[in-house]
Amino acid sequence: MIEKVYDYSTTDEKTVEKLIMDDNVNYIHMVFNRGDGLPEHYSNSNVYMNVIRGNLSITLDDQETHIYQGGTLLEIPYNTKMHVRNEGD
């Protein structure tokens, strides 16, 4: 088999899975229920966030909070203050 397969959970429960962690990319799969999220932190690389379903509430640096729907891909620069969470259902 030439390809490498990565399985991830399809649960609706809070999940943070580090799927790929290598020299080329860190790929982390996250599911947040209403009120869940990550602690405020600074990005340690260029970050790409792909909203698969639901809505993502994110505050970057001193901006107002933005809400992004499923089907959105965000690019967030290195060393950006991030507050990532789910404020919706």
C-alpha cells in the first residue's frame, strides 16, 4: 500500500486528536460542543483551520469575534493571539 491512511473520530463529543505531526504539517482534528474551545494562546506556526460543520467562533489579536460556518478555510499567521471556541449549538 503506497498511501498512508489516517482515521479520525466522527463523534459529536469534545475531541482533540493529533492526527499528523511531522516536519511538513501538524494536522489536528477538533470537535467542540457549545461552550467548549481552546485556551487563549499564540499560534506557533502559520495555521490553517478548516471548519467542516457547525460554526467556529474565533477572536484573533484585538479583533472582534468572527463566526465562520462549515465549508470555510481560514489562514492565520504565525504569532497571532487566538481564542477558538464554539459559542453555538
